[in-house]
Amino acid sequence: MQTGVAVLAMILPITVAAQLGGRWFDRSGVRPPVLAGLTVSTLGMLAWTLALPHLSYPLQVPGMVLTGFGLGLTISPTNTDALSRVSAAQRSQASGVLQTLRQLGGTLGVAVVGAVVLGFEQAGTQAADPQAAADAVAAGFVISTAAFAVALLVAAWLLARDRVTVDPRKRWPRPRVDYPDLVTHPPAAAPTPTGSRRPATTLTPRELGAALRRWVEGGASTLGVVRVLDRHGFGTVEAGQLLASAPDADIAGEVLRGALDRTAVPLALAAATGASAIAREAHVAEPDALAAGLACSGGATLLAHPLPAGHAAALGGALERGVPAALVATVDGAALVLTGSDLDDVYGSLGTPERDEVAADTARSRLRRGATATERIPADDADLLLDLWVPVPSVLVVGTGAIGDALAAQAALLGWTAHQTTDLIEARTALAAFSDADVLVLLDHDVAFDAVLLDGLRGGRGFIGALGSRHTQAARRERLRAAGLTDHDLTALHGPVGLDLGARTPAETAVSIVAQVIAGRAGRAAGALVGSEGRIGG
């Protein structure tokens, strides 16, 4: 009993430092906590060794505390780092090897120190002589201190050769998903040491949806997903981020450009194989964030939860077809999927009709903005996480000229699609298929093309804009009123189209037009950031 209480001076710091080491590892990778832990442990063993001959427990306590604290800083990062270097299929075996080596090292250490202690004792020394026993143990601790020092030097050398924190995405061999039924395939990455492939670029929502569908069709009853519940830092980050895992550890999608793969991938796999929902904090240091393509360092709270096959099939099918889709979940894992042009198709429940209603109303309201969004919703004493995916805008340019060409180029720069036509029937046909996210820019001043504006304004979908002088706009509006439109209907007509940026060239005019579209989709007034107090980046 007395011995057990005595060693608490070393055991308690281990438990505290293990938590700190794990958090430090999330922020900075394996090198800083391991080297710091081994340094502290070496100093602790040295202090403990020097205190032993004095036969005073209080003098030994500082050395014990330092040794325990250093060991705690080292244990968690080495475990996580070692297991993250192998595939999911090898992880159980790797964990067993790691624990075996640790036990073997401890056993050999005790044997070596014990042999030194016995050899140090002089022949004929009485066992009852405390000073002789303390001196013998101190001699054994000299060997232990030397072992810690050697471990520190070896770790510094090895980790200097393999700086695993430079790009976390290179740490995890993420499997590549093939999409034989898609026109565009993600480019293949170079084979990793495990033989699997890691996507070279971020998957589009359509490609992510294809992966979800294929997993469900392949027999998966539950998938695991990881989403961004909250974040700080990182600069502007895209909404609707999702990392998904099949039960066999196949991975698709990413969060925060893969900078949190070390945390997110195991969470997704755990959720796919039976684990309950969990929220986990993780941090990214500045070098890792920049290497991943983020603007700066930051931290995030990740929500991992299971996604039943029915939900996953509905979500995947909508994303693959380019149909609006929303995923709403509580922090305890209840999930609701909404799909369809108006999010009218509902799958699952959040536990109460009130929560379902609030979630659906909020998702449909955000859909009308025409932009992918991530948002937390308070509802019925619950915290809901909404991810809404809206199809990429398609810009329909009716008319020709330099401005039309500049608009097509600007749309391509934003990742939007663009179609240019001078045919009235073709334009009206394309407009009939408009979603809330699509954009019409009428360049042609011919009166015949008023029919395109009439269709667009009566349909009530998308951004309807028309180029022309103020005189042209006034005459056009009078013709539209004569055709039956009201002043309220005409408030949806953006003409002259574009923000007042002082544009003087076709390229600048194109920028002013797409800037107005972006501001409208985000519900912003398009003012200068310095004069606003809201969140930067939406």
C-alpha cells in the first residue's frame, strides 16, 4: 500500500501529460511532443538518480514527477503516429506489435537495471543497509538515465529525417475511388507504399455522391461521415465539407483540404463500423495549414456520426445527379436527409417533429440563396448541424460579343459552367430548366428577346440580368409591363446588370456581373469588408 502511494508521484503526471501530448500532437505533429517528452524524462531520471543516495522521499518527488510527465507526453503521440502509418486492415496487427515491443522493452529494462543493482552491491553487504541499497539502485538508475538520453538522440535523428507534419495528407494512404460511369475521372495519384491510391484533387459533390451510391449498392448497411461542426482560423473555407468512409475503410471526400486526416479518417471509419456519434476537437499548425492549401492555422470541432444506407443512398444519388441536397444531424447522431429541387424528399428524422420542421424550413430557406452552406441551427433544445449542397451555377449568356466571351471565361475561373447562344428558342429551352442557382445574362437588345426575360421572371428561378444603358432598361421595362408583369415582378430583374465597380472593359464588366451574382447568392449587400462586422467568407 505504501509503495503504491509512493509511486503516485510518477503515475499521476503520466495521466495528465498523456492528454496534453495528444492535443499537442493534433496541433504540431509527432516531433515536438515526443522530443519534449523524452527531454523532460531524461532530466527527471537524472534528478531522481541524484536524489536516491540521500534517502529522502521528498527529494525524489521532483524527479519522479518530471519522469512521469515526460513519459505521458511521449506515449499518446507515438501510439497515434505509429498506427496512422499503416492501412486500416493492418491497424490491429500494428497495435499488437507496438504493445509487445513496449512490454518487451520494459522487461529488458528491468532485467538490466536489476543486474546492475545486484552487481554493484558488495559481497557481504547486509540487505538491511539502506544506504548501500540506495547506492546500488542509483547505479541502476544511471543506466536508465543513459537509456533515456540515447532514446532522445535517436528520436531527434529519426524525426529530423521524416518530418511527418509537413503535409498530413501524405501521412495517410487514402484509397482512390474509381468512377467508370462518369465522363470526367479524378486523376490517378502515384501508388503509395501500401499499394492503394490517394486522390490527387478534391472530389466534386458529384464524385462524392457516386462513391456513396457505390458503397450502398455494394452492400454497406452504414457509412461513417465526418463534418465540420465549428471552426476558428483557416481563413475562408468552403462550405459543405464532408469526409465519408465505408466499413472496409474506403474513403471519399475531405474536410479542411485533408489537413485533419489524422483525426478525421479514424473517426469516419469508427462511425462506419459501429461507433456512436462523437464530437472531437483538432488543431492544425501554421506550416501544416499552409502545406494543405489553407490560409492560416486554426482549430475545428469535427462531428463524426453513422449514416444509414437509406440516407446515404438518397444523399449520394442527389449529389451525383446535381440535385440540391441537405444533411442535418444532431450532435448525438440522429440524421435527416433532404433532396430534390425544393428539398421536398425527406429521409430519416432528428427525433422530434419540431426538430424536423425547423431543419427542413431552414434548409429550404438557405436553398433559395442558391449557395452551398454549412450552418448550426438551434432547435428544440438541440444543436443541429446543416450541410446544404447546391449545384454549381450555370451561366446562360444570350447574345455575342466581347462581354459574352469575358463572362464565359470568368465563369470558368469560378468553376461554373457557361453556355452562350443567339437562338431565341434555344435560350427559352435552357431557361425552362433553370434552378435557383442558375444565371441568365441577356446581352442582345433585340425586342424579340424580351420573351426570355418574361420566361425567367415568371418562372421565379435563378438570377435574371440584362445588359444595356439606362434608356434601354427603361424602354425594356415598359414593354415587360405591357406584357403583364407587375412592378413587383420587375424587382427580380437586374438591369443594368452588375455592381457599380467603375468597369470600363469587357473583363471588368464580367467581374462586376459575377460579383453581383455571388453577393446575391450569399445574401450580402456587396459592400467593402472594412465596413462590415459579419463573418468574413460567409
